[in-house]
Amino acid sequence: FLQLGSNMGDRDAYLKNANKLIAEEIGAIQKKSKIYESVPWGAENQNNYLNQVLEIKSEFLAEEVLEKVLQIEDKIGRIRNEKWGERIIDIDILFFNDLIVEKEGICIPHIHLHNRKFVLIPLNEIAADFVHPKYNKTIGDLLADCKDSEKVEEYAI
């Protein structure tokens, strides 16, 4: 499962471009959530984010998917200035099957996903019964337990 986010420029176009490149370079998109809009998490004085979650089927290993994700972000024009800074595109690996990887440069499942409604709401839409391999809870249960109070709304194009 991949999470896409954008809060600069033509956010919708950046998400569509990311969808296209992911399908071409990483694997077939099996499911995709609606697009949601949310305030920036962990930062202020930024534009709202558009977020979407994709389920993909890939022949690549987790580290290879991460490398390809970073290449796609670069192709779309992401510049890394600051942690939680504004971004044209952000692509995070949320889950890779039931794999748990915790080492420098890669953490799967994503370390913060259970605390972020802007991730859990679209993920719940396409995979409510998927079980988090570390917490042994479904996405639906994680969403029900989530204390994040930031507003996440379906984006009307």
C-alpha cells in the first residue's frame, strides 16, 4: 500500500502523474481510494494536502519499491528542503504485505500511519480489514482508535 500526498501547485495533477508512473514503473494498481483533503500534519503555514492511498501488486522487493518511489518523486519534481515541509509529491510505503522492516532509511509499516487520519481514512476505504502486522489490528480498528482530530474531507474536483 502506498500513500500519495501533494500540497503545492496543481495537487490533483501531481497525484494523477504519480498514479501513472507507479503503474508503469512499480506495479499494477489494484485499488485506489478517493482523494481526500487535509491540513498539513506536524506543520503550519502550508497549503492543505491532497492524499490518496493505492494498493499495488509489484514483483519488486520492498527496498526496490522504495528506490523506485524516490525516483518517481524526483521525476515529478520533489525537492527535499525540510522534514514535513511543503512538497509537490510525497509517496510513502504504508505496508508491504505483512513485512516488518525497521532499519535506517526504511520503516515498514510506516511508523506514523496509525496516528494519522489523513492516511487511515483513505486506507480504510480500500482495505478496512487489512491487519497491521505489528499492532495486530485491522485498519478499521486503528481508525476507530485514532486520536488525530484534524479534519479530513473527500476532495471534490
